Amino acid sequence: MQKAIAKYPVIPMRKAKSETSEMVNQLIYGEAFTILQEEDRWSYVESAVDGYRGWIDRKMTCIVDEAVWQSSQETCFIVSSPFAEIYDTVSGTTVILSSGSRLPSYDDTLQTFSLGPLSGRLIAGSVIDPRWRGTGALLNDARKWLNAPYMWGGRHILGTDCSGFIQTVFAIQGIKLPRDARDQALCGRRLAPDEVSAPGDLAFFSDAEGRVVHVGIVITPSTLIHSSGSVRIDTLDERGIYRKDFDTYTHTLHSRCRLVE
């Protein structure tokens, strides 16, 4: 199996081998993935970030050797600002990256990075070494995504679904989460029904069959930030999410969890 790195700002991963097929996920700049199968102009890949699988356009693959592939996961900084601009020294062009993009082997003093085919210099934006900086930093990063439009399968600040938003914001804080809300609900410690939510907790919501289909980050015991139509802040209570502008409940509370005690 060949190893590869995402060298474009965002690469759509599709359910089937077609540009019109459902987008199930996205690969973001600097993320490593494995090519499991190739058919015609399509590659079936698995993300090293979360194990998600899907088809991508073969032209968007960037093959690297095992050493580069491993290093890309071990020595990267991550974009924490909504956007960052880099100068790509390989192509001689500038590239706009989204929050969550990874710059491998980053030199924080020179603001340069270089690993295999990924090489450049930071022109604008902020990048950090991904590690836990506290709940305040987590919520500050989350608020940067306010008004980002909802997009099924998205993890980009110009289009994200609920769990993609959660996964990326926590990744900036050095916490690795699964891709889907139903799997994120199995992480951390589940809160008891009578336990008060704390800032940074995750709240999960279910459909009519009781399946987890939505997730948000608790800001206060009565508010949360989530991606629904757009990334927004809404009211949270024991029943679920209440939208004042619609004067209705939009999501039914399923459970809550705490990732950091």
C-alpha cells in the first residue's frame, strides 16, 4: 500500500468513484493517508487522522515514502487561526489554508516547514504546537468558526458538519477524536443525568430512533456552540437544543461527556 500526504488545502473524500457522489469526509493540508486501492482515475484511501475511508481523485494524491509519512504525523504544527497563508517553495505560489491544516517539521523561529513535497513559509495566520491549553483556549478556537456554513462531510472553515467542527477544534488542542458524532460519544467520561455540564464538555443529540446524530461543545450549562445550518451558539437544557430565532427545539439531548477532567 502506498503512503501519501494531502498537498492541497482540502481534498473531498467521496462514497463512490464519482464527482457527484456523496462527500463523506475531507482531507486537510498536511494530513497523511494510505492508498488502499486504485481504479481508473480514483484512489480509495484511508485517513491516518481518523481511519476514515473514501474515494479521492487520483490527481490529488501526493505519494511519499514511509519515513516522510511517519514524520508528517509526529512533527507537525497546526493552523489555529481561521485561515493562514503560506508561500509554497515547491510550486512558487501562495496557498490559503484553513484552521486545522498541518505544517510538518515546522520551525517556529523561522516560520518555515519542510518535509518531502511539503515545503514553505508562513506568510499570515497563526500556527501552534497542538497540545492542551485549557478550556478557555478551546472555546476561543471554537468561536473563530462562528458563521462557518454547514456542509455534510466537511472539516473546513468554509464548510463543516457538526462532528468535523468538533474534531478539528479539539485537534488544535492536541486531543484526537473520531470523525463521527456517534463515535465521539464513546470518548471521555459520560456525565450522570444530574451532573452539571462544564465548559468544554461535549453534548450529544439523537434522532427518533435514539441514534446519536449531532454534537456540540458546552460553553455554559445553558449554552453550546455547534454546526447546524452554520456554526452558531444556541440554548441548551435537559431537553435539548432550543433555537430562539425558530422558537423551537431542534435537537433532542442524548448524553454528555467530559474529555478533560
